[in-house]
Amino acid sequence: RLTEAKQDLIAVKDNAADYAERRTTLISQNVMQDLKRIVNSFIGFLVMFSAIIFSGLLGLMWLFATAWHSPNRELILGISMLIPLCLSAVIYLMIKASWQKKPLLIDTTKLISKDWQSFRHGLDGTADTSDEANR
């Protein structure tokens, strides 16, 4: 009987180790995906701010260099500044939508919350969660 108990404890230890390994792998994958999203968002913001700066500089160049004496200087200035600003707005909206769609570390948080609830209510899954004694 003691041998069976040892075997059961060894099996529990192995199962717990496998479970922890799987969870660690899932959490590390989720964190890496979110880090990639952060890097992509950072690059998007750099492009966006560069386009805004480019728009301002381009507008000043057109205004003081070639377009100053042109009869259509408002049109030239407006178009040359509007294109990078529209590009910046599109990039900003894309980044904002991607982060609203899936917040930072949401998968990892759900996974940890699910694990916590499993441990809290019992590992076997047969615990009656409505019974206050099991909470």
C-alpha cells in the first residue's frame, strides 16, 4: 500500500511538472506575441511622428521656396501637408484599433486567472463551487 501511495505521489509530481511546463510555454508565447505587438506599435508611432514632422517641414519648404509666388500656393501647400497628416491618422487609428481589439497581456491574464480558479475550486474539477465549504 505504501508503494502505491509513492507511485501516486510520483505521478502527481510528474503531472504537476508537465502542467507547469505547458503553462510556462503558453505564457512565454503570449508574452513574445505581445512584445512583437509593442515593437510594431512603436515603429508605427515613429513613422506617424516622422510623417507629421515631414509634413510641417515640407509645408515650410513649399511656402518659402517654390510656392511663395505661385498663384496656387494654397493648393500646393494644402496637398503637400495633407497627405502625410492623413497617413499619420490612418496609422494611429490602426494602432489604436489593434490595442482595443486585444489589450496587452490579455491571454496571459486569462490563463493565469483560469489556473487560479482551478486551484481555488479544486484540481479534480468535481468540487461543488456553490458549496461554501469548498471555497
